[in-house]
Amino acid sequence: MPITDAFVIAAIVVVFTAFGIVLAWAEYQTRNLPPSESAKGGQAQSGSVATPQPKTARNKEMAA
């Protein structure tokens, strides 16, 4: 195997290893998060951009 092929394969392995480490770190950071209010069926947290619209408004938009 030529030396350039070995470098390419080593680079691919390094990239996938780094990606796996990042995924493991993110999973570790979010492992024991408390459930959010929106998951409990409550209102969205303050600062949320999306506001729920009444069903009638959606029906009017679809009928137009």
C-alpha cells in the first residue's frame, strides 16, 4: 500500500474518531436533563419564537 493511501485512511479514521468523541461528549452532557415544560404539556418557555395559533386561524388560512 502506498504511503499516501495510508495517510488518507489514517485521516478518515481520525475524523470518525473525533466525531464519535463529540457525540459521546454531547450525550454525556445531556444525559440527566430534567424534562422541559413543553414535554409535560405546558406552555412553551419564555423567549420562544413560535406562538400557537387557534385552530380556526389555521382553517381560515387553509381555506384562503
